[in-house]
Amino acid sequence: MLVDPIIKIEIIEDYMADDEALGNDRQAIKLIDQLPERVSQRVGKWFEKTPDAIAVFDAERRWTYAQLAEATESCQQYFKRQQLQPGDRIIVIGENCCALIALLLAASEMSLWISIVNARLSNREIDQILNDCEPAHVIYTVECSTEAHQHATQRSASYEQHQYLGRIAFNHYDNRQAEPVYDSGKEQVFAMVYTSGTTGQPKGVMLTHHNIAYIASVSGAIRGLSARDRVYAVLPISHVFGLASTCMGTLFAGGCLFLVPRFNAETCLDDLLKQRITVLQGVPVMFAALIECVKDKAQGREFPHLRYMSCGGAPLDVETKRATEEVFGVTLNNGYGMTEASPTISQTRRDQPQQSCTTGRPIPGVEIRLITDDGSEADCEEIGELWIRGPNVMKGYFRQPEQTAKVLTDDGWLNTEDLARVDASGNIAIIGRSKELIIRSGFNIYPAEVEAVLNAHPGVMHSAVIGQTVKQDEAVLAFVQPVTGAAITEADLHEYCRLNLVAYKRPQKIILLDRLPASASGKILKRELFNLVTDCLSSTPCAPR
């Protein structure tokens, strides 16, 4: 395995130890110049520097960095036996486990494009991704995922026992077309992460080695990651948050990853203690579930090793932030990003705790613009559509140049299609999706604002708000997931909204669901909510009450 020259490593270590230096654009440019040409090169230095330190472990395996090096080399030999060539695309269908890490690093070494796909997706969703990607090889990590085994069976996969990966299944396809290979990590694609956005159709987001390496380096520095950290990796590696920030961020710093295939609140609380976890990253619904679990236990718990928590992937509400910090005694940092930005765009800083749910300042090296409806740049505290530019911005959508051109300009500006405002300190507040803006009786309504009010109700665990066209106007429709055992009704919540929202922002209808539809990463799937409400508001008046 190739390793960065020692002189470069020492420069980066000195730089990353100084969080304040990250605020300096000159230092950010210096970091760009020091990025490895392949993600695996930065991880590879720990193979030699700390071979006996634990790198990754899950329910079945525990690998030191030396053993991770052996597993990575063994995976490369597997790829060669399958006659895979640089530029080939491969898909791994599975859930968080040690095998995924070895496969990622081996793909990096061989300049393969790798796409990690969550095994919990439906057959239809898997087929859509396979048809779009047209991979040369598909691997199913059947040993650690029942769903992966089901997908393998569905597709008549072959099976084998691998020394490091355990039992795996695979399909091989000869009629593939390899992609160009570049020496430069700025051009060479490392991972293709599939996202459907609001369209419901999969789009392969092409992320380069430099995209992922930059986020791993910068977000790791902001978190103060070091070789002493033990990081709870429950965010799916199939999601770019889990891949770049949690997974690669930890390995870049020489830390230890505890890989968990799926989230369970009670298990997580136990693991934080038993595994001496120091860093916990998650999505808001995950932290809400942890708080509910602690309340059910009706007893205080201490987490002496935990030093850093952060949230992303969905809007964070004030009540979840307050309750989480009260239980764990650690600041819940917040951030904002998207798959097309690898994903981090902004992040609160650990030495500057925020009382609000701001997503913090842009990370170093990322430029932002807020564009108003008339095309001008927004003033301080004024709402505008957020555009960004930086070394984290994707190469584009796979084989979809028209879709790419809709959001990415020739000079590198990416339209997030999110509405935001920036305060005098440079902190970003995300207001909502520009396409989700609800205009009711001429008034602008941002779903995130209504959701924040609903989430503050003690009987509400999570909520999602959408707009529905009714009689040439738009109505506000809210879906609510109650706290387990909470005896709340739609009438209770309407009264609560009456006391806390101006008339035009109040939902006309509130629907209680046992569970809101969500992706494996915890993001609410609002497009699925639209399918539940066809014609349900046809007789509902839209005038503010």
C-alpha cells in the first residue's frame, strides 16, 4: 500500500491540531495542497505508525491497523481474481461492518469506483441503482446482513467464504464499460453515492478522492479527532455522512471505529459505557430516541468517556438539543450538508457552543452565496437560496449531464436548493428547501419553522410538514410521530399550534403516525408523505383560521 511521504504527514498533523487555524482560508488552501491522491494513502500511514492499535471492530471482528492492512490487501487480491480493472464500477450491498472498510480501502488502492448500498432498500430500489450504475461486480455482505442475503438470493448470486470478509455473495457482469482513470485525486472518482432527492429516481453522485479526503480531514479537525478516540459508527456508511465524516474522518486520525449495523437506543446507551465511546454522531431522530429511552429508565446515567456529539442529516430542534445536552452533559454540535457536498458545508465549533440550532459557520475553504428572488445577494439576516463552492463539491451526477448542469455551474458553484440566512457572526440557519416553500394566502411558510414548534410539544417525538395544493391555494399539512405511550390527539395539537403559531402558519390537518417514513440515515422521506394525502384536503378550507 502506498503511504504519503512522512514530511507531508507531519505538516498535516501539526496543522490539524490547531482548530483555530481552520478558520484561515490560506491554511485551508494549504490543506488542499496536501491531500492524498487516493483516500487509502492517508489511512495507510497508520498501518505503519500504529500497527497494534485497534482500527475497526463490530459484533464479529476486531482488527488492528496491521490486520486492516492485511484485509485490504486480501480484498485487492479478490478483486484481481474477479478480473476487475482500474475504472470499473463495483457495488457493495450490506450494512455497517468491518468488511465494508476493507472493501473501501481496497477499491481506493485499485482506482475502482465503489458504491455502498444499504441492504435495507427494497428490491425495486436496488434494481434502479443497479440499472443506473451498470457495475462490473456486486458484492453482498451476507454474513452481517439478513437483507443482503435476501437480495443475493433474489439475484441468484454465487457464494464464497473469504478469509477476512467472511461469507459473501457476488454477481459478476462482463458487459461493463470502465471509466477513465486519473492519477490526480481531484479528478479520480472514489465513491458513487446514490440519492433520489425529490424526484424519487436514483442519481449517482460522483465524489472524488479529494472530495472525501477533504471532508475527512477538515471535519475530523473540527471535532478534534485523534488516535485516542473511539467513535460510534451507526450512521450508515452507504450515506456520505457516515462514509466521509464518521468513517474516513476517524481513520484519517488513526482512531478506532465501532461499527454498528443499525440503531437501537437502549443498545447505544449501553455501548457508550461498555465500549468507552468518546465521539457520537447522529441524526435528530436518533437523539430524540435516546432521550426517550433515558426517560423510560427513570434514572440518571453518566457517560464519562463521551467528549463530543454532533448532529446532521435533518433539521435539529431546540428541545431535542436542550434535552440531549442535559442528559449527556456534552454540547450537541450541529452541522449542515448534502450528498453533493461530500457532505459537510457548515459546522458549529466545539470551542464556541451555540444555544440556538444554527448549523454554524462554513467549513474552511467553502465559499457561500445567498441569492434572493431578484437575483441579488442577500444581506445579513435576509433569506436567500444557498449556493456553495469548494473542494467538497461533487464532480457531477453519473451519466446525467443535464441534471448536473441544473445545480452545478462551470465555475464550480453548487445550488443547494435550500433557503438560508446568515447572521452577523457568519452562522448559517437553514430555513427549508426552496421547493418545499409553502405559499398560503400570499404568505410564505417555511416547513422547518412549523416542525420546530410541533417538536417542542412534550408528546411529539418528530414531525414533518408539507404543502398541499387546494383550490388555487396551498394548505399546511403536518405528520406527527408521538412519543411512545403519549396520549395526544389531533385536537390537542391544533390547540397547541393555535397558542404558538400565527394563524396562516397553523396546519389545517394533523395526521398522527406510529412512525414517519425515513431513510436508513434517519432523513424523513417527505415524498412518501405526499402519497398518503391524495384528495384528503379536497374539502378543507384554506383561509387562515
